[in-house]
Amino acid sequence: MIPQRSNLSVLNGPSSLLVRTNLTLGFSSMLMVVVSTIALYAFVIDPIAERSADDEAALLVLSCQTWVELPPEARPYFELELAQNHDLIISEAIMDLPVLDRFLPYTALLQDKLRDRLDMDVRMLDGDDLVWVVVPMADYDLQVGLSPDRRDIQFLYVAIVIVGLGAAIVFLTSLLIVRRIARPLVKVANQAEQFRGIEDIEPLPETGPRELVSLARNFNTMASEISLLLANRTTLMAGISHDLRTPLTRMRLALALLPNTVDAKLVARFESNLETMDELIRDALHFAKGAGELAQEIAVVEFVKGVVATFDQSITVSADVSTNASALVAPNAFARVLTNLVSNGINHGGDVTVHIAAGEISVSDNGPGIAKESRTEIFQPFFRLETSRSVTTGGSGLGLAIVQQLCQAHGWEIEIDDAITGGAKFTLIYASAMV
């Protein structure tokens, strides 16, 4: 298949395994913390708060009953003891204070518990520093002062502590675990993306969990076998192609030595067949040479102009980059890809335009174009388009197949689109190699 640059939106979500796993674990840990907080409040904090309010209400009622039953001369000592030991201030003097209208969870619970014990509504007044409870007892209306923050329910702080610290601990732990799993997978993905089978790559470390060790070992074995297979294939192709040159030369010599009585048309057919065979061998040698080539730094604009200058036809060349721009590519393979693309445009389009941009080169023609459903098949060896392209043109039928294989070998991409002139537009993307 032809490598295509993705146009998918980020709306599809993160593509990284690390990010996806962390988000999943983070969401699940946050949900667990929320459920734990709700359960803690429902089964621990709320029952404790109600019990505390009930005990406080019992203390208030008992204190008021004791104060009423004590002789007047003993009451000041009792009031002092309540203040020192229980932080309660009891007074028979009625102070003119506003009704408590602030929402304090604990005082609201205390008011409900007092109502249950006294079987009547109890007023609460808002003082400067204290909340005063008016407790009717015998012939008195006693006011008992207590701190508004006394044993107040700190649910918000509890939730913040649990959600914040709990989620942070769970997230950091999951991050550590996921990184230990995802990092080897990232290395495998990077190695697989960089692997082209034309040179040795650094083997993956066979460490970690058993499954990752097995994955790394199998990948290293596969990479080694593929490299050996491609090297043998390239060597075999080059050897056969080279060795075929000798019998072809002998056949050409034999044709040249034939007497003049031999039919000239028959000789011409033999020469045409020999030329076709020679072209097939030449393409195979170019591919074998380009597939194992190492990258070098070249001046892109001058290099492309030099390739285009080898053609007899007039070809328009334009550039969006400076003449000093350079790139790190395999020069012979790069030249072969450009040559095949330009030849394809000349054979099937006529007028060809070459445009050089940052990291890519486009070759456009004014021919009939290539249908979208056929843009993958044209890179198959010996495939020909019978409706949109001429079937009478010469060639081995391997030109575009060699283009694709050289691009795959060197990590380049080749894309097909409709040209402005109505023909086909081939774009060679040789990555961000512009310097």
C-alpha cells in the first residue's frame, strides 16, 4: 500500500498507549476515590457526627437541669466547672442576640437532637464568638454558649484529602507501572518503524516481564531473518542480472553477424526483445544498487536539476527552497525514484513539471490522470492501466514498483493526487531531511 499522511482529528483521542492507559487508570482511580469518600461520609462521618451531636445535646440538657437544681450560691462554681472542663458557658441573663441564620452542619444537628430531647423547638442565637442555645428549663430560659466550630463536620477537608492525596498516590503508582510496561512497547514500535531490512539495527533489550522478553526476542529474531532474507534477495537479483549481461551481449553479436539474407523484420523483432530484456536487467540492477545504499548529504535543487537534465524533453523545474538547501538521502536510489517518476510522466502525460518544496518533491503531468481506485495497484510489478493510460508505450512495467520498493527501503513516502493540469501528481516525501 502507499503510505499516506493521516488527516484524522485529535478528536479521536490520544494515540499513545501510555496516555490512554494513564487516563483510564486516572479515571478509575478518581471514581474509586469518589465512591470511597461517599461511603466514608455515609457510614463513618455522618454516624459519628450524629452521635456527637446527641451527646452534646444530652450534656446541655443535663447541665441546665443540674444548674436549676443547685442552690443559687453553688451555681457560679458549676458554671466555672462547665467552662473549664466542657467549654460551655451557661447564663440565666437573656442577651438580645440575632437568630442564627448561618448554616453550620454541626449546630443544625445539635438543634435537631435538642428538639428530640426537649420535645420543643429550640432557638439558636448568633453571638460574636459563640453560638447561644436557649434552653427552657423549669421557670428559666437558660442560654448556653458553645463554639460554632466545636466538633464541626469537616467533610470538605476530608474529601479534599482523600481525593487529592489518594488520587495522586494512585495516579503516580499507575504511572510508574504503565511506564514500565509502555516503555518497552514504545521501543518496539520505534524499532519497527525504523526497520527497513537493509541494515542491522540495535537489538531490543530482552529484559522485563516474561511477555515483553518474549516480544523483544521474537522481534529481534524476525528483524535478523528479514535482513538476511532481503540481503540474499538483493544479492541474488544483482548476481543474476549481472550474469545475464554476457549471454545478451553474445546474442547481440550473433544478430550483428547474421547474413544479409535473413529477414530484416525478424532481426528487428529479436533486437526489440533483447532491448526489453536488457531494460529489465538494468532496472533490477538499479534496484539492487539502490536498496542497500547508505544516505549522504546532497544539494537538493542542483541534484534534481541534474537528474532532469538527462532527459531530452523540456521539463519545468521550480523550487520553494533555497539553492543551498541540502538533504540526507541515498543519492542513487533518490535519482532512480526521480528518474522513474519523470519517465512515467513523459511516457503517459507529455508535459512534466517538477516542484521542489521543503522535504518533498512533486512530479506532475498533463495526462489523463489515475483513478483513485487504481492508485494502489499501479505500484504492483507489471500492472498496467488499460483505460486511463496508454498500453502501447514501452517499458518493463517495473518503474513504479521500483519507486515504491526504494521508498520503503529508505523510509520515504510516495503519494498520488490529481494535478492542476488534469493529469497525475506524484509527491515524493523524503521526511524532514532538509538542512
